[in-house]
Amino acid sequence: MKRTIVLSKKSEAYIGTCPESDYAVVRTDDPAEEIGQFLSSPEREMVLVLFFIHVSEYEKLFKTLRKITENSLFYTMVVFGSVQDMQSDRFSKLHHISEFRSTALVPEEIGFIIEKSFSIADAYCNDRQVQDEYFAKLVDTKQDQDDLINIGRSLSSEKDPEKLLFLILFLSKKITGADAGSIYLVETDEKGKKRMRFKTSHTFSREIPLNEFVMDLDKKSIAGYVAVTGEVLNIPDVYKLPEQEAFSFTHNSSFDRTHSYYTRSMLVVPMRNYQDEIIGVIQLINSKEDLHNRENTGNEAFTLKLETMDDFDQYVVPFDDKYDSLLEAIAGQAAIAIENNRMIKQIQNQFEEFVRASVTAIESRDPATSGHSFRVAEICKAMVLAINDIQEGYLKDFHFSETAIREIEFAALLHDFGKVYVDLNIFKKEKKLYPKDLENLMIRLDYLFRFVELQYNLRESRILQEINETGNTALRREYVDVALEKERMLIKIKEIKERVRVLNEPTIMERNPVETVDTIMNDINSIHCIDIDGNIMDIITDYDRTNLIIQRGSLNPVERKEIESHVVHTYNFVSKIPWPPEYKNIPEIALRHHEKINGTGYPDGLKGRESTLIQARIMAIADIYDALAAPDRPYKKAVPRDKVLSILQEEVERGVLDKDLVDVFIEKRIFEKVNMDLFRYEVTPPA
């Protein structure tokens, strides 16, 4: 500690000569101007200064000293003046004045006063150091409390398991000043044997890539010892372990040799869950936070790099004892967060498997369409991931988080759930007419064929009979005409049967067969086919006509209405599920995936792009694509990809689909990212 006397020229008359000692003496005309030389010592050395001044110099000097914020300067004063000055009120509360004299000092007094004054300054210094130490502890304690609060917040908000473990390790190192660390988790293998898995590690000083590995759960390793016993280990130097029989572990130095690292101090704590079971271990290495260092900032974990052996010797210190309990508190929070995360993931996985199993069960009603919902979900996920990369245009403002991607995936998986309420016959209707209805219609046409054939046969028979009876050969011409007319009519009925078969086939694009069907019916009605009771027979009934004039697909208006009701059934079912807030849009997405931008969709005929969620418009494209491009079904072959893409573009032109989304689907070649045989049952077409 440096000691200096500053002697003003005005006080020299009172003091004479200072005796020689371990202090420096500075003589000056203005003591206030000498203060600067005692400040900002590079070594931050404590400086004790004794000022000998005249009372007239006090006010300026004291004002200058009061402006100093330097904590390494401690001073006191010996002031000389008159008796009247000593009695003045303005000097009644003076600080840092160790002596006030109105007469000159005798030589015998000088040494005593100097030592006394330096002792007072030294006492100031000691008081300040104690204050600083307590203040530093107070600040450090508050920082620890703030860190614990922030750790709690951070751990409760992180949902990704890998990120959660890294966050636990990062925050543990930050609060303790550790350079490196690892986390081990206890797990049970298929045979019920417990073991430890090295899950994550990180080192601030350098990048050291480490892979997961599994080790036996025993006391042979430091981490294993803590996991088995539940003890906290605070080891100042792992290469100088205490010789205790209870410590069965040794430090594995292979890591240090492999990575040119030097593990010295170590703090290892168990992570206990709410059942007091140890689920893992936090192992911290090489504290760089020296709490006794006045220059400690609390950021040593980040700022101090351990690159050479000198760095390890200079910066690495044992972990302070206070971190034993502090890190136990962090480990407790971490264990709760890990367990909560595990339970959330388990619940999510169970729910997802339940959804998938339910969808599989529903789609098994019609094996030919199995896998549809799963493929729609895959297409939707590929679409939103592509949208996330778009930086311009209408879609640049849309971004789908992991949660939002899961939301549209669940909505896609469940989008056809309401079909369980639809009549299975309608659901599986392959042609415009059900097989039995077509069969009955063909029987009636066959009856018509035989009826017409019989009618002409009777006419031919009567003509032949008249020729035989009268010998009128002129009737032969009439016979030929009747025979030709019969042939034409029978051929026409055969053609009608074939045309009915063609009309019965559903079409992908919209076509209007009304005129064709009505022409056929007029041709048939002109024949006046009579049944066995003598009544005129309806060969093609109103029911047949209703189905044969279907313009698109295989469903008549009544059946289509029932099929379309599946979205409402889906909504009613899905909306009853208590979804978490992040999945709140699932019912709405599933409900609206058949709405069309031009207002011709269902169930509510909403018009305009903004009337439905973008997720529903994405699903509309995925649903149409899979319905058209799905592999061969018993009643329909897959539409070629180019044709499907052409149909999607036509739907855009008709105002059905969102142009921007269809452009993404085509330009980003989303169709190539989904296996169309995915989740499909093997279906054997009927013979």
C-alpha cells in the first residue's frame, strides 16, 4: 500500500521537516492539483494520502476530493489555522481532518501525528474494503436470484427437449462461471436395467464436438457416483482427489488427452424429480469466477478463454461453496422442466397415435382410399415449409412455426373424420348408378329389346300369314320393310344400352349430359313399352335420370349433400376436443377446406380469399391433388400428373383455388415430395 504526504507551502511554516519513513513527500503550491497523480493506478494499488494544508486551502481541496469516484484513494488532513478558524461554525462538521493546529508542530509531535493520520486513512481503507466486499456479495446474491428467476422462466417456456437440455447447461455454466459442462440422463433399457446417457455438452473456450453415448450406472465415474448416491460433489482439483474409501470413482483423463484440455475444478449435482428420483446429473467443469477478485464481472464464463496451460493455471478456481446449494436449486428446476417436457411429449405422442389410429380405422371403411388423410397431411406440411421460404409477394407475410405446422397436420389428418357419419354406400359409390340400379336398368332395356323384337316378329308373322292366305306377293315388300325397321330398332336399343353404360361413368371435369339423357328417354318413350299388366312401362325412371345427368363425379344432389355434410360432422366432432390455444384453428381449418374462393364451395359458400384461413386453402389444394393423383382404385385409375396440374390451374381460372398457393404447389414441385403410395392398403380389384 502506497503512502504519500502532500505538503502545501502555506503549511511548511507549521511543520518544518518531515521525518524520513516509508512514505513519499510532495511539496506543492496547490494541493488540489496534485490529486490526479494518485488516481487510476494500473495495478489498482491502494493509496493513502496525508495532506498538510492551511485552512485557506481546505475548501478547494475538499471540493476536488469529493468529485473523485476512485475507490483506491483514501486520505486524511492536518489543517493549520488560527484559533478563530478552529471556533468557526463552518468547521464544526469537517470530515477527514485528523488534526487542527493553530501553532507550529514540534519535532516530537510530527512523527506521531503522521502515523496517527495514516492510521485513520488506513481505517477508512479497511472500512471501504469491507463495504465493497459486502456490496459485491449483495450484488452477486441479487444476480444469482435474478438468474434463478430467469432460469425458471426460460425452462418453463422451452418445449424442444434438445434445446431444453442445452439451455439448462448454458444457464448453469453462466451462473457459476464454468467453462465447460455436460448433462447425463438416467434411462432404462429394454431389459429394465438403468444406465446413463451422455446427452449434451458445451465448452466456452473451444468447440469440442461430442456424440451421445451410454455408460453403466455405477460409482466408477464421477457422474455415475452422483447419480447413484445423490451426493453433491465440489472437487477443487480432479487430479488431486481426496483419499477416502467412500470415493470409488476416478477421473477419466482420456477426454483431456484427446482434446488438449485440462479439467481441474468440478461441480456435479443430481437432478431429482418430484418423486425424489434421480433422473440425471449436471456436471460443470473449471470455474473461472473468482468471487474474491474485485475485477470480477460475473461474465467470466464467456469472456475468459482457456487456451494455454497458463490460462488454466491463472483463471481456473474451485467452485465457490455457495454454488453447491444454488446449483441444486437449478438442478431441481431442470428436473421438473425435463419431466414436464417428457410428459408433454408423451401426451403429444399418445394423442398423435390416437389420431392416426382413428384415421386409419375410418379410412379402412374403404381400403381403396386408405392413406388419403395421411398424404393430405404430408402435402400440407410440405406446402407450409415452402411458404416459410418465400420472401416476396402475397405469401411473404405468412410464417408457420413448428406449432402451426403441427396444427395444420392434425387438421389434415382429421379433415375427413366426419365421413364416419355418411352412409357407407354413398361413401363407396363408384358409378352414377349403384350396381344393382344399373343391373335393373339393363334388365328393363333387355325387356324393351325383347318387347320390340316381339312386336316386330308379330307383324312379320301376320304379313307372312296374309301372303300365304291371299297369295298377294306385293306384301313381300312390306315384310322386308318391317324386317329392316326391326333391325334398326334393335340396333338402336343396343346402342342405348351402351350409351347408358358410358353415361354411368363419372367424369373428372364437369360435363352436361342432360340433352343426351333426354334424347334417349324420348326415343324409349316413343316405343310405348307395355308391361305384363298392360301398363306403359318406365324403362328409365326419374331416379335413373337424376343419376345419369350428374355433371361431375358419381353423386346425385341428395347424395352430394350428405357427403358434403361430412365437414360439419367433422367440425362438430373436432370442436369438442379440448385443444390447447396453439391448436385452436384445427376445427375451422377442417370445416373450411371445401370452401371455394368464388363462393361455390360448402358448407357456407364463403366468397373471397380472406374469408377462409390460409391453412384451409392449402388443404383444399392438397385434398384435390390426392383425390385425382392417388394410385389406381378399383373404380378409377390415377390421373396423370400433368393432367392433375392442368386441372388445378383450370380451377384457379374458375375462381375455385388460391392462385398464389397453386403457384407454390407447382413451382416448388410439392407433388414430388410426397409418396402417393404412402399409408395405402393393398386393394384387390373385384373380378
